[in-house]
Amino acid sequence: MQVGPPTAPVPPPRPVPRDTGPWPVVAAAATGVWAVLVAVPGQVAGWVVDQVVLVAGLDRAVAVWPVVALVTVLLVGAPTLALALIPRSPAIRATGRAWLAGTLALGALTLLRALPPVHHEAYLAALAATAVVLALALDRIARRRSAPPAPPGAPGGPSDGTAGGGRGGRLGPVTLLAVAAGLASLLPWVWVGALGGASETLLAGLAAAALGALAGVLLGPAFWAAFAVGTPPRPARLVLVGGLVAGVTLALLGAGAGQSGAQLPALFLLPPLGFVLAALEAAARHAGRPAGRGPVRWLVGLALVGPLAFTDPEEVTVLLATTRDVPFWVAVATGAAFAVAVLLAVGYGVLLARSRARAPRRGLAGLTAAALLAAVVVVYAVPGQPGLHGERLLVVLREQADLTGIPAGAPGRAGRDARAAEVYRRLVATAERTQGDLRRELGRLRLHPTPYYLVNAIETDGGPAVRAWLAGRPEVARVLVSQRLRPLPAAAPPARGTVPAPTGPTWNVSLIGADRVWSELGVTGAGVVVGSSDSGVDGRHPALAAGFRGGDDSWYDPWEHRRTPADRGGHGTHTVGSAVGRNGIGVAPGASWVGCVNLDRNLGSPARYLDCLQFMLAPFPPGGDPLADGRPQRAPDVLTNSWGCPPVEGCDPGALRPATAALAAAGILVVAAAGNTGPYCGSIADPPAPYPDVLTVGAVDRARQLTRFSSRGPAAGGAAKPDVVAPGAGVPSAYPGGGYATLDGTSMATPQVAGVVALMWSANPALVGDLDRTRRILADTATPAGSPADAPCGGARNLVGAGLVDAYAAVRAARGLG
């Protein structure tokens, strides 16, 4: 039964002027292909440049997206403008107008990507505002250009609500079918994706709605009227031709819909929806009235909620592409949503062909939309990842602990333990004295504050408004974004080693002379504890199990709170194996190890890095309070850190500076990887590698030549870095599951230097905690390492430091000190 008043008679359409010959149609087809060939590769290229810059550790190329916007507008705008002005055919002119408006909108929206990705809420707010302004401006232009409105029910005339808009605020059947299609497109995203924070989710919804409104202007009644010619209108022409033109228009809009990375799904998702909209428009016109803008707004807006709200563009990165992480699941959701869109286009077209004599029924359309809404809710709540998973904020306070005048104490571990205890006492006292008021205020606002003492800071929930409020408080120095990865629908398969165990000392161990230390000097690192902050450690690996220190304070996992050592990624197992592993892979096989997980899925955050560094200064039992239950006398002696905290994770250059200074004051040597962003000069930039109290390690190959990937100095302020180099190309070591793997990177070189320090301190326990003498011995005994002949970056000192670490010479020198 039809809903609404009887259908008004449709007056015959006015004669339509047409171009003679096929050339206008050929020109329009060529222009559409050209628009897609320019817009899509341009967006992909811009994202690729962003990823190359990120991986290379270079400063963000802010000019990339303005250049992409300008090139796209110039290359696509000119032919679409010609289509909009020259041909006499209304259909071709409407095509040109839609594509020209879509190109201009794409250019304006692309410019917004100059905003840093870390400020995602600000980008989404700007996206929503810009889309609204564009929609209002284009609508005003369209109203000025259009002829007097046709009578209700005429092609291009206003809808009375029977088909599209509904009466009395109700949604009409065609609009309800558009809602159903939008919800169907959203289903894959609620299954595999996860929402961000509250403000981020709200702004993503507003941006999607604004883009839907913009699409409603681009594909308004005048657009569809140009393709609804004939008496009665021919649905095949409207669906096939109009749908194709609408698909190109939506491709242009989708190219601008989201920060770098988030727009890529929209490029594939939106174009098939053009045919869905065309089928809905044809169905509405069978009822005698055009559908209006409602179906376009609902369908496009709901479809864009998926990529905008259910994924973080910073996580659509090659840094996570090595496993089944966010990029994999985004591809899954995009493919599924594309398939849904294609099925909807075919299905709606078939239903239209079978019901040409009657309009869609509102009751059935409403039930379909309601069923799909229920499906979205159920999928989100059951197999999906319900809840909010936004970033947190790290609030760094102005006052940091005064660690001057720490007494040196007795030589060796006794003096080190006394210094560590005093450093811990001062750090905690400063945090408790200065954080109280702010922690109480944050707790009152239900923002879940977490205090830190190694850097006097607080991690808390909060979006841009909270960040602005915190930044304005007098006790706050600055507020950083503490990144948090969104959960996955299924964990990535754990890493597994596939290389067989070595039959003797590995080449890198022999290159630095560690095997000679064992055989000729009888030193293996016994009595020294090495601390590892990384992706974890496979505590059951045969090369590592016997070296675990044990007790209730030798392992901490702030991500998953696992009680026993484990490692999903493999990186941490490999690095610990190079430091203390048995079976010929570790430099100091007699040393013990303790571990902490600061990397989850290859990304970290300032807070997670602090969690582990605090644990290394003062280990605590499971469930313990770091500020109250720390045991500085149980601190490891030397720390191996094969990680860095770049801006994409939320760090600024000084984020961890108080932490490494405190560890040095406590007599704990921090060894850190220089990074893998060579061959660029000044690429040792991500904390903690540039800090002067950190022993920074670069990488060489079997021929003692500096590897291309090893980061170079000088560090900020002109400081010479790295300090030393070690083997870092093709290094074999332990990997989860009992096997082994061969990896490249300064990550592989760093634990070998930590192992050399363990050998030195095992040979002469009086050196434990004496960081200055230890560093001098390492530098004085290092052997030459090859570097580029022209010695760029200010000289060899900023390429290989003092040279290749020599374990045998360093241990002999340490033992000779008595």
C-alpha cells in the first residue's frame, strides 16, 4: 500500500537541447577517466611520501598536501570547467558542474592535512567546518544558477515526501533505504575497527555528517534531473549514466575525506554508492517525485563514519604493516565495505526493475533500516571492540626533582644501590609534593590520572579542551599526546624463529672479541644484571631461560599485565639474546636479565616508555605502586634500549630527558640505539639517543663499515653522536618459540654494547655504577670503523663515534684498574 497522498500527474518534460555527434560524450568519458587517474594516484602518492618521511625520521613535509591539492585542482579543474560551460547537453553540463565542484572541494579538503596527524581532533573539527562552508557556498551558487522551480512532482521539482523526504519530519521510503544501505556499509567497520576517544568520535561523526551534506549539494535534484529525460524517464540511463557520473563525483569527495591514510578506504568505498543513489533516485521518480538530498546525505554520511571514526589514521602506517595489524584490518574492512556497496548497487537495481510500477513501501524500508541498525549494534557489542580507545595526555610539570649533590658512596654495587635509593627518594618526594592538587582535580573530573616520578608527570584522559586547560595551569610545563593503539579484532600471529641454532659463537660476537673474553679471561658477565625495555622476552627460550633473574620484581608488562616473560613481536627476544643469550649468541652469557614491555605492536608512547624506565630504577612486585613499592636495591646494572620515541608516538625532544638524567645519577648505565634513519646527517633525533648521559650505539657490518641505515650525528646542539658502534647487519640471535632469526638495525648493535659493559663490570665489580670511567674505557679501547671517505656530517665522530667496541680490550682495561 502506498504511503502519502495520491501521486500528482507529471507534466511532459520540456524539449532538451542536444549536442550533435558523439564528441561531447567522448570528452565527458575521457574527463571522468582523467579525473580518477589524477585524484587517486595523487592521494596514494601523498600518503606514500608521508610514510617515507616517517620511516626515514625526517621532519614532516608539510608542503606535500598543498602541492597535491594544487596539482589536482589544476589538472582536473580545467577539463571539468570546459564540460560545465561548453556543451549544450544538460547531462554533460551537469556532469561538468558536479566534477568541477567535487574537484574544488577536494582541493580545499586536502589542504587541511597540513595539520599534524597527532592533533586528530583538531583536524576532524576543521574537516567538518570546511565541509559545511563548502556545502553552503555551493548550494548558494546552485540556487542562483537554477531556473524557477518546477511544479511538485515534475522532474527536478521538490519532493512532497512520498518517496524521499517523508512528511511531518518522517523519513520517506527511499531515504530509509538509503539509511539501510549506509548501515550495511558501516557493518565491516564496526566489526574490525575501534572508536577513539569521546571527542574524537563525536567530531568524526560531525565530519561524516558534514561531508554527507556536501555530497547532497553535489548530487542534488538538479544533478539527477539532467539524467532523467524521456517520457517516462528511462531508468537504465539514470542508473548507469547518472550512477557512473555520481561515482566519479564521490571518488573526488572521498579523496578529501580524512587525514592522510584515512582517505584511502573512502576512495574505494564511495564510488559504487553512486549507483546505489542512482537506483534510489530512479525508484523515487517511479513514484512521480525526485528523492531530494536526503538519501545522498544519509548514505554518504553513514558510509564515511567507518573510516573516519573506527580507525586512527596514524595507525594506517607501514610501521604496523609487517603483521596483521591496523593496516591489514583496514584493508579487510575496505574490501568488505566495497563488496557491500557493489551488492547494494546490483540489488537495488534488480529490485527497481521488478517494481517499476509502484513506489518502495515505507513500512518495508523502515523494517530493513531497523534490522540493519540492530545488526550494527550487535556486531559492535559482540565481535567488535566496544568502548572508547582514545589517546591520553602526558602532563609534564615545571618542577623536576633536584638530583644535585648525590653522594658517590662506596665503589661498586653498594655505592650504586645507595645512590639509586637516594635518587628514588627524591624523585618520589617531588612527585608527591607537586602533583597532589592536579591529581585530585583530574580525579574529580573522572579523567583517570596516573602519576609518574622518573619524569615528574601525570598521564590522564582528555581531548583538546582538557589539553588546553592543562596547558594553561601554572604548574604545567607542557602537555604531550600519549599515543594509545586501538584494539584489534584478533591478535596478530606471534613471531616465531625459523633459523636453526648456531653451532658456536656468532660472527658478531667474534668480531668484537667477546668469545676471547670467555675463553682467555674467564669472564662471562656473572654477577651483573642487564635490563631490557622492548617488545618483551620469550622467557622459555633455551638460550634465555637460565639467565632470567627471577623473583617477583624482574618482569613488568604495563600493556597486557602478563605475569611471566613473553614476547609477541620477537624484537625484544632478539636483543636480549644478543646481550646475555647462551649458545654463542650473547656477548655476556653469564649475566642475568630482567625485562619490561614498552612496545606493543611496534609502537609505544611516552607513558609506556616511562613505565619501563621507572621499573628499571626501582622494580616492584605485580600490582605494586611504583611510587610506594619500588625497590631501588634491585635495579639492574645496565639497560639496553633498542627503541626511540619519535613525534608520531607523542614525544618531543626533551620528553625523557629527566628520566635518563635520573638513571645516570643513580649509577645505572643507559645504552640506546642511534636509530635506523641514516644516511641523513643529524638523524639521531628521537629520545633517548641524543641525550648526553646515554651511551648511543650505531651499526657496522661484517667489514666494519658503517651501515647505510645507521643514524648519524650531530645531535641537537651540535653534540657528537653516536658514542660507539657495534655489529648491526645480519645479526643472528634468539627469537620466540625456541628458534633463531637474523635481523638488521642499530637495535641489534645496542645490546652487544650492553653485554660488553656487563663483561667489564663482571671482571671488575668496583666499576659498577662508575659511568664516567666505563665510558672512557669503551672509547679508549674502541677500534677503527669504516665510514664514508668524504666524512660528511661534521666528521667521522658523528658517524662511528669512537669506533667499533672491542670487548677483549675493554675487559682487559677494566680488570687492570684493580
